[in-house]
Amino acid sequence: MNKVLLTGRLTRDPELRSLASGSSVATFSVSTYEYGVGREAAEYHNVVVWGRLAEVCGQYLGKGQQVAIEGRLQTRQWDDDRGARHWKTEVV
């Protein structure tokens, strides 16, 4: 099962784009915190939202707002112009 549940704050405003096919896609990042005895650590998660939900996120969400995210993890990989391989893991 590939399921992710996160609660955190947006680190930037969502970036809303429309694709040539007419679909909407919004991207943003969410920070979560882990609290322990004598330490605190932040994690940053990239989030991708599609369709009507992307439009709603672009309209109503903003930097610093607390959100709850439910989705799945997806890892993409690609090679750049210099032949270096890159990976990116996102919550979709």
C-alpha cells in the first residue's frame, strides 16, 4: 500500500499551471516537524495536485497556511543535458 498522510505548513504559495491538454496542475511544498528530547528537525515535502483540486489549491492556499495532505509517493527520474541522472520524490 502506498499512502501518505501529512500535516504541516506551506513553505510557498502554490504554483498553478494549465497544460496543453487543458488539465490543471498545482505544485507546492509542505514542511513538517519532528519534535524530540532536545532536538527539532524539519522535513520538506514536494506536493503535486491535479485537476479541479489543483485549481482550488491555487485559489485558496497560501504560504504559511496549515494543511493536511493525503496522497501517494511517486518518484520520477530523468537525465539532464550533461547526462547526470536526477530523482525527485513527490506526494501526488
